[in-house]
Amino acid sequence: MNDCRAVPVINCRSSNHIPSPTETSSQPQLNLFEGSATGPPQPRLLCSFAFAHTLTSLIQFLAQRKTSLHHQLDMALPTTPHKELPKLVIKTHDDNQEAEDDVFLHEELVSPTLSIKTPTKRPLSLSLSTSSPLSSISTATTTINSTLPAFLSLPFASLNHKFQLIRDYEDLIRSNPNSLVVHPIAHYRNRHINVSPWSHHRIHLRNLDYSYINASPIDLGRQGETFIATQGPTDAGHFYEMCWQEEVSVVVMLTQPYEKGQEKCMVYYPDRVGCINECDEGQFTVECMGKREEERTEIRELKVTRVVEEEGENGEVEKKEDVRTLWHFLFLGWPDFDVPKTKKDEQALLHLIKISRFRIDGPEKEDEKDTKPRIVHCSAGVGRTGTFIALDHLIGELEAGGFDGLEEGVDPVFETVKKLRDQRMMMVYKESQYAFIYKILRERWLTKHGLGEMGLLVGENPHELLNDEALSKKRKLDQRVERYEVDIYSNDTSVEYE
């Protein structure tokens, strides 16, 4: 209860005022010390007394209020004494400083939830120390290392800029007047008039009168990993001649023969089991020995027979047959000039990358890796083809630990696509395809480190990938450590933790 006392209002005049005799005689004055109405007024003393009395009353009121608040707080808090509590340590890579926050847990709470906001612009390294002496909690220390490589945290504007640098780099190659093959036969054999291999880096078919085929060998530096990027075949005989010459056993086809009513690639393979195609005037026969569909991919086992005429000892022409097995993978989930639209198609693409690396009595057996080049083609052999090859190579690098401990500023995606443009024009043709590579690698990195599918939180549209607006959405990491559940939320658009 407030102690409010009435304080008389005293009109204190200026010390320079001298009362007249009339004022002095007609109005009795209060003597502060004797309590009588005698003697002249004391204005300064009256003001000091009033101020001291008011200040004393205020101090007494605040003291009573403080005692009341302490009493209410003591009644609200539990009487059980606190035990040693675990600590959540947050490290920010901007200043390498640590901020410790006590986590108040009670024995009756099984899975408490912590909400933490941080303005850091760089990924976080989290470690949860469970050193509480509670009998129900393990004393082990579990660490979640979630330092996402810097190149996988780039904003969309940076990806745009990098993609433009790649285009500018290709323009420098094109500026060389000898960079392209200029010949009527080459022009005739190209499916698209504006897409051809570099003249200094292409496949030469040795058994043809004119060796040109729109195909480029691709080598990104990993041992035992080579590709041939080519257009959708326009001549089946030339295509199988290349398969034979380069000892190819795996072909990955990323386009359907017809899309949106337009031909994207000729049907150079027998479609059904038992069907036989002949090409190049009977020099090659191709028979479909088996067919099945697996995760948006049609898998065919093709028996390719090459008939060669040789002169025998008696001068007679003899025909000899040589037979090889060719595994053909037709992927159905990738539209032209775009990327796989759904999560199911993305997972199917990753499965195709995995199974196309291996062959021995069928792609499902992975006991021996195929070191021969794989042919990869779409329609023009640049957009989807380049994206597939880049993903295959970079996923292999990630699985081998190639992204661990990278220096800031190093971007394997940029370097890989630049190498692809060195070896074939327009590889990874669209910006959305370039951003798609970052998206898939980020998801794979998070999965490898046990952090779930956080990369999906920005949406499946690669145009929104790492967009600053998309980053403003709430992100959630649900990671159980021992018996604790830690949820991290952030509405700060500067936090790039995908």
C-alpha cells in the first residue's frame, strides 16, 4: 500500500523581497523551530524543508515497492535449487567470438526447445555440451559441425555475376577465328546451326571419309572419369561408330525423342525387347535384349554387332562379327531449357548419376567401376548434358571430401563449368541450370553431414535459389542430440544457412 502524505504547498518568494511593515504586522509568520507565529519569515529554510520532506517520502515508497516485488518473485519461482546446467555454445565465423547462454532445464522436461536468433552473416558452428549431472542425461559431448562451404552460401546475385563471367570467357574463345569447324559437311551433320564442337577439341571418326561428328571429349581431371558430350544423333551409323571406336559401354540420353511436338533426337535404339535395328548399310545391328523402368529412367540392354568384311586366305571375302553390350539410359524427367521440376525427378536424376557409373552384367551391380568414357547427350548436347556432367563430377568430389577445408573464395562449381566451356561451347547453358548445381550440392553436403534436407527450404524453383527474398523465410533445423531437441529460427535475411 502506497504511503502518500499530503505535503503543504509553500509559496517561496525570492530572497531579494523585503516585506513591508504592514505585511509583517498584519500576517503572523510560522516559526519553524518553535512552532509559534512570531518572528520574520524564512523563505530559503522553508524550501529546503519541503524538498527534504518530499524526497524522504519518495524513498520510503520505492523501498516498500521493491520489497513487494521481491516477495511476488519469490512466490513465482520454484523452490527446487538449480543444478549444473548444460551450455549451448555458438561460434560465429566473422569474429571467432563465443557467446554462452545458459539453458534452464528441469528434470521433468524430456525434450526442451530452444529458440535462438543470431544476426551473423556466415554459417554457424554449433556444439551442445551435455555435462549436466542429471542421471537421465548422458555426460558425453556431441558436436554438430555445420560449417557450410562458402561457395554453397552465395547469394543469387553472385551466381548471376559468375555465370556472366563464364559467358564472357567463352566469348574470348569464340574470338579466335579458328575455333569453329567451317565446312559444308560439318554444317549438314549439326542438329542445330549454332552449336558445334570446338575445332581443337572434338572426336574424329577415323573410319569415315570425313571424320566430323558433333561430339566433344570431356575430362575434368578425376582419374578414371571421362565423358563424351554430343548432340542427339542425326545419323545412327555415325553414332555407333563413335561408340565402337571409343569403346563406350554406357549412353545417357537426357531428352525424349519428341518434346512439345518437336523432334529433339532420332530414335536410334530399338525400343522394345526383341526388336533389331540395322544401320550404316548393315554394318551395325542393334538388338534390345532387355528393358525396364527404374525411377524415371528407361534402362535398355543393347547388343551391338559390328559386321566387318575381311579377305580370307583363299582370296574370298569373309564376314566377321564382333559383339559388344551397350547400356542405354533414357531419362524422362528433365524438360528442355530447364531443370527437373519436382523433388522426385531430382532424386531420380541423382540415382541415374550413380547407376550410370557402373557396369558388369547390368547397372544394378556396383562391384566394378567402368573407366571407359560415358556418352551423355540431350538434343543440342550442351544444356542438360553439361549440367549432368558437372553434377556427376562435383558429387564425386564432394563424396571424396574435396569440399572440406576449402579456402574462402574457391568455387568448384565455377571452375568446373569454366573447364566444360573450355572443351565444348555453351555447356550448362541456362542460369537456372547453373544455380541448380549449387542447390543439389548444398543438399548433398547437408545430407552427408547429417543435417537433413535444409536446402529444400528455399523452394524447389532454382530461380529462387539463394535469393535474398527467399532467405527471409523462416528456416528450421530439427536435430536431436542425446535427449535434447534444438530448433534454430532466424528471420534475418542476412543469415545464409541453407
